[in-house]
Amino acid sequence: MNSLPIGVFDSGIGGLTVVNAIQEHLPNEDIVYVGDTARVPYGSRSPGTVIDYATQIATYLEHLGVKEILIACNTASAVALEAVAARTSLPVSGVIIPGAEAALELSGSAPIGVIATRATITSDAYRNAIQDLSPAAEVVSVSTPLLVPLIEEDCMDEPFTPDILQHYFEPTRLHACDTLILGCTHYPLLADQIAGTFGKPVVDTPTATALTLADSLDRRGARNESDKAGSLSVLLTDDADRSLGIVSRRLGVRVTETRKIDLSELAAPETRPPESPDS
């Protein structure tokens, strides 16, 4: 048994879709979530900058005393996971491999579709992960940059949303795919609308990621076996009350506390004394 919290981070609040799945499948685990809202989005940053940001946050979480780190950000998972794992002694995982594995379980012989931000598509992270697992698999990747602002502005139910989705699906080869990966942690908030447009199975990457995390904890005997519901501390590097409210309301995430942290705390965490996630 290990009652230390799980550390999760994203460039913003989209990673709470993964936290929601963790709360469903690991309800007794305490979670510390860092949303780097001061520097969102990561997708427009250089790989070196994303690595710097991700390693800063991972070091900060390790300093807080978490037992495992989950990168709930597709861009950071694509370009920074190895660097983060090399920087910390803790187990580190991301969202791309669980999504790729889940897609291969669902897919038949048709191509697998991926929709994501430009940075994630450009990185070829999903294509590489899928073809590492199944070299013959074909992958169709489409950049869908309008979807994050659509979600951030709480426009998921607006009458123009289906038109935006059709804008991405109609002229591309996505119609030939039999399975679709939502390659951005925001996108599960649009999963029903996307599934309605696609008309075929959509991979539930948050659930796949949560189950992979559960396996990791089980292998190390590190689950929290308390009979109490776990806490969730949301730490943001800039004010994001509106976006956080939209996401938490849509998902029903149980948030115990929310507070702002200064970027200077991420830049040099080793200079500060240990502090509790609940402080």
C-alpha cells in the first residue's frame, strides 16, 4: 500500500478528462494536478521548450512527494516523456501508448484515424506508437486546431459545432478508418459529437490511460487501499476559473482544492522546503 498522491500534469485543464477516468477507476487515490495555464498551449512551442516545461513540472511534483507521474498532455507525452523519465526516479507514463494500444484492440483491417493538434500530428507520435506495436497498421492523421478553442469557449452544444466537425471529416481520409483516436485531452469533452460525425468506434484514451496507471500501481503494490474517496488538488500557473468551471461541470470531476502557483516555484523547486499537496 502507498498512500502518496499521484501526480498528473497538462499544459492546461484538458488533462482533467484523464483525472476524471482515474477517479472512476482508482477512486481511493489522491491526485495532485498541475495545469500550466500560464504557458498554454504547448503545441506551438519548440520541442526543447516543451521538455523544459515538462521537466520543471515533474520535478515540482516529485518534490511534493507524489508516487508516480502521469503526463496527461499529448504534446508533452510525444516530445518530453523520455526526458522526464530520465530526470526523475519515479515511474512516468503518458497518454499516447495507452491510446495506441486501445485503438489496435478495436481496429480491424482498416486504417486507424487520429485527430489532434498540429503539434501532435506533426510529431507523428501516434503513428509511431501504433506502428511500433503493429508495423502493418495504416494511420490517417488529421490536424483539428479549431476544436480546443471550441471546447474552451463552451461551444460544444452550439448548432455550428457539427459543421466544424464535418469540415475536418468530409475532405479527409478519416471516413475510410474504422477506429478514431482523440489525440488531445480536451477532445473527450466532444466525444459524443465526434462519435456522431464519425459513426464508428472512438477510442476512450482517458480510460485506457487510467487502466494502464492502475496496472503500474498494482505491479509495484502501490495502490492506496484506504476506504475513503481520494482528494484532488488542482494547481494552476495562471487563473483559469472559467475553463476549469466548464471542464469540471461537464465531467463532474471532484475537486478538493484549487490554488494558483507561481512559475518561479516550477523553475527552482529544489530550493524550497517540502510542502504538503494540501498546503
